[in-house]
Amino acid sequence: MKIKITTITILVVITTLGIYTTKDRLIHETRQGLSQYEQGNYLSNTASRLAMWKAALLLIPQKPITGFGDEFEPAIEKLYQEKKISSQLYNLKLPHFHNQFIDITVKHGVIGLVLLLLFLLFPYYILQKTQCSKETKFAILLLTIGIVVSGLTDVPLEFKQVFTLFTVFTYIFLKNKSPTSV
């Protein structure tokens, strides 16, 4: 367990250092993307993501309970014809909306969003029912936070490898029933 926690801590430190060393560039690119978005230019990463999220937020009320499934392109085309989204966004031919929670809600409605949240929170339910160490709880917390944070700008659980790794690591951590530390 100490090796697992050490590995996770090293990964968190490396990630933090990477973010710290690139933060000025990231802040500049984000500001530039926001400016481009306001001007109607959706070619930057930030601007295109904002435009995708806006389109998704226009789609969700149309099918809020069950969503569109993977067949949301006709609805995107309708938004384009109604001039609610730009030709730049329409021509991207979106496979997803670059936000796990928005994407699930567009494709599978509120039902899908609730199921996603239950999936992410289920390990904490199990933690309440079993005796696990603080290290196990911390590891599961870090793993879940990693998925949630990356889900704000991408769809990590849509990738089979990430989904499998999250599920397997959560299972491994939960299976380790060492006594809790006080």
C-alpha cells in the first residue's frame, strides 16, 4: 500500500510541477481563446470547447431525460440552420463535447448523468461499508478527482483504456481491506 501511495504522490507532484511550469502559457492561451470566442472565431482549443459547450447546452433541453444517443448530428445541423452555432463549429463534426458531464447529458440525458455520478460515487459507498485504511481512501479520492477534473475538458471515461484503468484500480484499492487507521 505504501508503494501505491508513493506512486500516486509522485504522479501528483509531477503533474503539479508540470502545471506550475506551464501555467503562464496556459493562462495566456486561455485568455486568447476567450477573446477569440467573443469575436466569433472558434479555431483555438478554448474557443472551440466553449462553442461546443454552448451547443450542448442548447441541445440538452430538447431531450433532457434520455438524450440523443450518438445520433445528435441532426440536432447540431438544425442549430446551424437556425444560426445558433457557427459554420466553424458545425464543420468540426463533433464526436463528443469535450466535457464528460455535458457530453453524457446530451447523449444520455439526465438519466445518463445520474448514472455517471453514481458510478463515480459508488466507491465511497463501499468505503462506508468496509474497513479501509486512510491510504486506500486517499488513493480512491485522488483517482476519482483525476477523472472528474479531466472530465471537465474531455471525456476520459469514453475511452475504454481509461474506463478500465479507473475500474480496475478502484477495485484493487477496495479489495485491500486493511484495518483503518485512527
